[in-house]
Amino acid sequence: MNWKLAILIVAALGVVIGALIAIGVAPSDAFLQILKGSVGTPGAIGRTLRETTPLLILGVAVFLGLRGGLFNIGVEGQFLIGACVAASLGLKVPGILGVLLAIVGGAIAGALWAFPAGWIKAYRGGHEVISTIMLNNIAFHLTTGLVAGPLKAPGQQSTTTATLTDSTKLPMLYSAPPLTINIALIFALALVAALALWLKRTVAGYELNAVGANPKAAQFAGVDVRKVTVWTMLASGAIGGLAGSCQVLAYEHRFYEGFSPGYGFDALGVALLAGSSPWGVVPAAGLFGILSTGSSFISAALQIPKGLNGVLIGLIIIVFAAFRYRRSRSNG
Amino acid sequence: MSTIVSMTGITRRFGAVTALDQVDLQVEAGKIHALVGENGAGKTTLMRILYGGLDADAGVIEVEGQSRHFRNSAEAIASGIGMVSQHYSIIPELTCLQNLMLGAEPGLWIAERDAEARATELATRMGFEFSWRAPAGSLSPAGAQKLEILKLLWRQARIMILDEPTAMLSPADGDALFVSLKQLAAEGDTIILVTHRLPEVLQHCSHVTVLRGGRNVAHAAIGEHETPDAAQLAAWIVGHEVPEVQIEAVAPGKPVLEIRSLRVRGDRGEEAVKGISLRLHEGEVVGLAGVDGNGQRELFQALIGVGTVLEGSVLLDGRDVTRDGPVERLRQGVRLIPEDRHEEGVVEDWSLELNAALGLQRLEPLRSGLWVDVGERRALAGAIAERFRTKHGGLGLPMRSLSGGNQQRFVAARALALKPRVILAFQPTRGLDIEGTLAVYAALRETCRREGVCAIVVSFDLDELLEQCDRVVAINGGALFEPKPGEERDRAAIGRLMVGAA
Amino acid sequence: MGSFDLILLLKTAPGLSLALLLAAMGGLTSERSGIINIALEGKMLISCCVTALMSVAFGPWIGLLGGIGAAVVLAMLHAVLTQMYRVDHIVSGMAINIIAFGASNFLDKKFTDINRTGEIPQLPFEFYYVAAFALPLVLWLYLRRTKGGLRLWAVGNDPDKARQMGVDPVKVRYLALLATGVFCGLAGAWLVTNAGRFVDGMTAGRGFIALAALILGGWRPIPAALACIAFGLLDSIQLQLQGSKLLGAGIPSQFWNSLPYLATLIALAGLLGRNRAPAGLGKP
């Protein structure tokens, strides 16, 4: 711990605590209520796990990109596209076949949506962050246009698709209302494990890590850096799309305008907090899930606007990013 | 004559390493003063301290009799000290004029016409010519060097530090540079020349200070009765008589690598390699002598399968591999010791163990199917670290915990592992001390002899190649020149080939 | 309504371009100094919120100053994080956007005076017009003809070499981000002045469109400004077509909204010419 970092942490805490005091809420009270609203009751735990699922899958998507040297800020767009495609496929083809189709379709759609960013980075030298920001905005407008037009459920006032039939939903693994756990959560955890194994034990994972850590050295080591870059982006996008599929099939059961409350951006924070191991994504996603569910709870219970959660998450990202830099430098 | 710069008792440590230990330097006004020493002797460190780029742990700096402590380059510039570092500080995207002015602009508002007039005046004084509105990226190395000198004059520097100014220049451009420097000295400016080229020192300088291992070794005036000769200087620099290496003669085996009229395109679209033919045999270590930037890089790129071959072919064990990519070449046994190990040879954040597989990751036994064989990798890492006695604290520690020389040992040893056929070494001894240099060459020769392998070594140091390689050829302007029969070990003859003067 | 009105189009387009122009110039100073700035959106948004709150409480001038001040605070946070803490430019920019979105929501919900929800006090529109359309010209001159402009250009291209020449890159970047804060603050103040009240997330991606214009304009002030004006024109065409029965009325507005992003994507793919990003963009 050094003084610079200490100042940053104190300042961040000061901002949050100051904001709470300014609106007349005791900070300790807010903290306890966040815990109560996120892990205090079986129902709260269920909501937190539900909130954690997309963060987990999207966190894996971003993490994979980061390992390969790509900042996939576009998971938000890939998530929307994946969800939209999954919903329309699931509505067309009901049953288990529809579920499979929706999962695969969502992943492919996400990958295709990420492809331009990977290609531009590899062959045109354009920064992937800029291109994925553009793709996010296009995805937002495109899906909104679709759900307001061709995909809109007949007879509905709001811009939404129809709801999936029960046979096209992902089942609950554990259901004792109010606590329910969807199988999608297990699926997400399995994805983390698979990624961890793949990165550590396969030649392709080794080469992807090399491209991310030192692209020039990777090139001299016989790795086709451009090809790896495009494939990394495709894989990251596919996982992003997959997160959208899961969200539709497991929880939302439809697609509508304003489908994502910004999961994609929170997932960037999750991946950064995860550090250098894929397993780090799990606690990071859990933390963000707790904060999100808890802050929804206190916005009703204590009249604290939900915006404070954004401030808190932003500050956590900043502190952690500053900390990580210091740690990696102190090795040298 | 008056002393203009006086550095006394300068000490600087980097962690546990003492880079400078009680070093003194006295420079007289209006002279060209040479500062010589091996790589790592502390020359550049000492100059960076004088120029405010680095702090000394102890010692006193006096400029024109006044005690000074520069906290940054701006303060040094204000006191009339300027430095041209080995890597030019010219920004290619700016125009020549903007580069000239940067950091010393005539005012808040820049009247380009006036500035250009002043710049032209300065250039004319030195006999230079510039098109000031052109981007500086279009300058030749010699043009860039001239612009760097004008930048010092623009800042009214009276004490100029030049770090290896002729490293990137042709001999003719180098000579022209010294004409300019002598003119400056005649006008009363002081020049400190950091170099390791002894002829420059003896021909053009009036004083020489020799550093070795961060300590003062000698100080002498040149052109007076006690003038040291080149042998004496070399002995000071190296510390002991250089042992003459006796390379046992090798009977050339069957050909391994054959290059036939190879033409390669460079990064800027020019033809960088112009029809090179060369045959390497089993057991042979061939030195490729030449000034930097004469096509060595492009030739190596073509040989590892990433270059753009325009014409000609590369044969490995009689098979045409010209069209094969880097992955196939690695499998065929082509190994590279890259020029810049930080950037190209290792991943500094990775452990030694992970780095051991870099470049070999797709080869048996490190790979089994799609999977990495972790046990084999660990064993290989141990063997690589053992080979040149790389000093490390554990195979699990990150590469950045190793010193530069130890990283170089690691990279060199890796290139000799897992049955190579051809070893391409680009300045394999950069940053190594003499002991390390000898070890790398010995291992290279031993591997070639024992395993029937061949190697090409690129170095900008002709003497090193002549001492260590079985055969030396020269490269100049993208073309290859083999010495005439009877001149294979003739330093002067090969030197002429290197600069196209034969 | 009902027919295509060219006069109305030309009247509304400059207003729609204004915020883009100001924000794009803010992006220009930042990116020319080498700092990738994806946080224009957040800096604008916080200014919208603070301008609205302070205009109601203290009048339009104090409101404007407050808005600029808030954007400058975020810009300085960006500078401190990237220069002192060496945090990645993208990560810090993203965090600032998240913070700005949250903070503006928080401030608006908690401190808006419910008894005074009417129109907020405004500065004359001409003030913003003059500022926004003069700025690209001023910046163009500044970059070409002044010491500060030369140093900004140099630091963005190669901070290490600039340091060797006695230029302090950190100082240059702090000043560049200060300018970014001021310009984004102005942009946000204009948005809220034009809209009459603060709405959550009211910048609606304009910070990213401004970034897009900056890239399309090759990081040069005049072309970037032209791109902003073109995007403003596009926006006003789209508004006109909504509810009109003319050709193109069947195209959903989302298509028009996507065009700036699509154009930038195509530009990034190199289909509109060479990429001219500052060489040192993103270097620490």
C-alpha cells in the first residue's frame, strides 16, 4: 500500500459517504440495507443470483478478449443482438429444439456482431474500443427498431415481443419460491471452468495469451497475430451473444426495448476486477450482482436514487485499476 | 584552456548494481572530448546525469565553474547543454521546422516565416540544406543527424553531447559529420562524443576518457607526445588482453540452407534485399557483417517466413520452402534469436517456464494434440536456464526479474533447443559482457558441430564476427559480398566490402 | 408538418450540431494530447445536470459556470488517473461515464426543487452559437500557429521524444483535458438550455457521435467540425421525415440514428481513406 493509492481509496470512500450524509442517510444503515436486500432473505439471494448470471457470462466474454489483448467494450451490443435473435428464434420454434436453436443462434449473432471490430483491429489498425462503441449504438438502434416493428407482439401496447411458451424456457435447477436458481447459472460457472482449462492447458490458449501479452514476440514465435485477434473477437462476441440467449431463455422469456440495464458495461468492471485468472470472474460478478440488487432495494427502502450504485461501481473500477497497475509494476 | 564541464565523484546505483562508481570527467572548452568504453561501462548513464535525465546518488557537477544540479532536461538546456541521443528525438509526423523549434519556440505565437529564415541561416552556417516544411519522417539518417545538431544550435547549446553519432551513418556521412563538429569546436563550442569506435577517437578528438565497469580507467590527451595508440586504448577499454580465439577448422558438411537470388521487399515498399545467394553447410557458423539497415532485417524476415519475397527461393535440406509460413519454418527447424529481446524475444510478464515454450509451443514434445504438456515444458525451461547458467530465482518468477544479460542468455539457449536446423541470430550478444559473448558463440559453434546445424550471425561488430565465426560475408545495400580468396580473414578488405568501397 | 420544409431544416440543423461541435472539440484537445477519450458523454451529462440545478438556484451564468466546473472536475479526474495513477485511458474513461450517469441521476433525484419545475433560466442562444462555430477556427489556428499548439501536437505524437526536447507531457495533457472539460461543459449546458429541463441520460449518445465525428475528421478541427454539422443535418432530416408522407417516411428513425455510427465504422475500416490517428494515442 502506498500513499497515492491510500489517497484514492479515502477520496472514493469520502465521495460515497459524503453523498449519503448529504441526503440524510447513515452510511452504516445503507450498508446493512444493501446486504439485507441482496443476501438477507432467500428471495433476495434468488434475485442476486439472477442478476449475477448475465454479469458472469459477459464477464467471461470480456475476460477472454482482455487475455487476447482486446478491449471488447462491445459486449453490450453483442448481448442485445444475441437476446433479440434468441427471442425471435425461440418464438418461431418452440420446445427443446427451439432452446438449442436460440442458444446457438444467439451465439452466432453475437460473434457476427463482433466480427467487424476484430477485422478492423487486425487488418486496418482501427482501435477495437472505438469500433465496438459504434457497434453498440447500432445494435441498440437496430434491436429497438426491430422490436418496435417486425418483432412486436400483436396487440401489445409496449414495444416488446411475445412471451416464450413454457417448453422453450430454460428450467429451474432449484425452485422453492421465493428462492429459485436457474440452470443458466450452472451453465455460466461451467463456462468459467472451461475457459480456465482452455487458457492454461491448450496450445491455442497459450498462443492467445501470447498475443495479448506481447503481440510482437508472439509474431516472432510463429503465431498468426491477426488471425488470433479475429478469432478472439469472434469468441468473445459469441459468448456475449450467448449471455443474451441465456437471459431470454432463463429469465426474461421475451425481448423488449431497454432490455439491458447496462450489463455489458458492468461486465467490463467484472473482468477488470477478476485479475489474471478466469476464476476471478466469479467473485467479481457476485460482488456486482450484490451491489446491483442491494441498491435496487435501498432505492425503495431508504429513498436513495439508484444512480449512487453507478458512482460506487465507477469508483471501485478506478481504485482497482490503479491498484493493479501498481502491483504489476512492483514486480520489475 | 579552461575547464567548462567538471563532474567529480559521480555515483549512481540501480538497485543492487552500481552503474557509476566515483567517476570523474573534466572537459575543456572548445574541444572534442571522447568518452569511450564497452557496452554497459556507464557512458550513457554519465551523460544522462549531465543532461538532467537521471539523478546522481553522489557527486558534484560544475558547469563553467558553477555548481549545478539539473532536475530535468529543460534545466540543462537552459544552461547551454544539449544532447543527441543514439535514438534520435525527431518526431516524424512534425515538419523539420517544427522539430527544430519544439521545446524552444520563439514565442507564444509562431511566425513561421521568421522562424524559417532563422533556421535557414543556421543551416547555411553549418553548410546544411533543409526543406523546412517537409515532414521530418522523410529525412535520411544523415539528414536526421544534421537536424539534431541544428536543434542544439537553435537552443544555443555550447556544450553538446553526442551519443554514438556515427552508428547509423555511412562512412562518408560520418566524415562529413566530423567536419561540422570541428567547425563548431573552432567556434568555441564544446563537444562530448560518446563512442566505441577507436579510429574516430584517434583521428578527430583532442581528449579521451575511458570508463570500464562504471569506473574511471584512463584520461589522455591526443595529438601530444604521450598519445595512446589504438592497442593501448583497446586494452584500457577491455581491461585485459583479448584472448585470441582459436576456432577449430570445420570441414563443411552437406548443404543445409541454400538461398538463391533472393529479392525481398522492405517495410516501405523498397527492394531491401537485392538478389542474395548464399549456401550454408552443416556445422558452419557464418557471420553477416554490415552497417545497420542494409537489408539484414529483411533477409531474416524472409528466412523465418514473414517477409515479402519478390523473387528467388530458399531451400532447406534441398526442399523449396520459400512459400512456407512461420509455423512451417519453425517445424522445419528454423530458429531465431531476435534483435530486441524485450519486444520480440520474451514476454516479460510471464514466468521463465512459460517463456521457455515461446516459439516452440507447437513442437513435440511440448505439445500433444491440442494440449500443452506442462511437464515437458518445465523440464525444457530447466534445461534452457542451465545451458548458459542463466541467473534466476526460480522458473516460476516473471522474466522481468532477470537482468538484460540473463534474458539474452535465456533467449539464445532457447534457440538451440529442440533440434534446430538453422539458427538465425541477430546481434545475439547485445548487452552481454565479454564472458557472456564468448559463451554464446561457443555454444553456437558447439551446437552446429555436434548436431550438424548451421547458423547465420548478424552483428555490426566486424571484429567479433572475425574472431568467432567460421566464415564472414558482408552485406551492403541489400547485396551480399563474399571476400576474395586469401582475404577471408582480412579485416580491412571485409570492411571495404561492408561500406561498398571495394 | 406534412411536407418537407427546407427552411426549417436549415434552421434546426445548427442547433442539433451545436453540442456535437463543442464536444468534438473537447475530444480533439484530449486525443491530440494522446489521451483516448471515450468519456465525452459523461462529461457532457454531468454538466447538463449541474447546469440545470444551479441555473434554477442561482441564475443562468452561475449555472453555466457550475456545469463547466462539474465537467472540468471529471476531466481532471481523468487526467489524474491516466497521468498520476497510470490507469488505462479506456478503463478510466469508462469509469467516468458510469460515475457521471450515476451521479447525475443521484443529484437530479435528490436536489431538484419540486416547487420550481418550470423552464430553467437560459442564456441567449446566440452565446452558444458563437462559441460553437468559432471554436474549430480558433483551435485550427492554435494548433498551426502557437507554441502551445505545437507542443500539444508533439506530445500526442510521441510523449517520450517531446520530453527529451524539454516539453513536459504531463503538463500539456492536464491543460488539454482542462480544455476538454470546459468544452464538454459548454456542450452540456447548451443541451439542457435547449431542452429546458434535465432528463436522465439526456445526452443520448451525443458524446459518442462527437467522438465519431472526430475520427471521421481525421482528428483535425475543421473536418471534424464539418462532420458534426453533417450529423446535425442528418438528425434534422430524420426529425422532419417523422410524420411526413414523403419518400423515405417508411424508414424507421432508428436507421437514421445509426448512420453516424455506421459511417464511422466504415471510416475505421479504411474505406474512407487512411487512418490519421495521433501516433502516440493511448501511450502512457
